[in-house]
Amino acid sequence: MKITYYGHASLGIKVGGMNVLVDPFITANPLAAHINIETLEADYILITHAHGDHVLDVESIATRTGAVIVSNAEIAAYYANKGFTSHPMNHGGS
């Protein structure tokens, strides 16, 4: 397993050939200016909550990679309604 911190609340997890991206807020983060989101791989994008500093780059990365967006039911439904593949979860769900 490899965990890469991208700044603020964003990190990447690579495990077993799978790439998981958590809360992608990169392009507007001055501390992450050296990171090109066009090079990030993602099979899944996990969103903890929908504040702008956690979801800013979700759509551009998911569009390019086809990643499944995983979040609570409301956030997952929001992205599903925009045409993205999503997986809804609830607190305590699996």
C-alpha cells in the first residue's frame, strides 16, 4: 500500500493495483501547485463531504478516469444525476 498526501484533505491510496483518491482539492490549493491533476489515476474517488475544499476537482478527474464516486447517498445521487458513476453509502453502511 502506498499513501500520497496531496495537500489539505486530499490523498491518494494505491493498494492491490487499485487507485483511490480522497477529497480531491488540488487545483486551487497553492500548496499543491506542483501537482498536475491530469496525471492522477483514480478508480474510486471518496468524498467525505461536499464543501468546495473537498470536491473541487472531482468532476474533472472522474470525467478523465471514469472513477466511481463514493460518498453518502445525497452526494452520490448528485453526481449520478450529472451522469457520473457513483456508489451511495450511509453512516454504518458497507
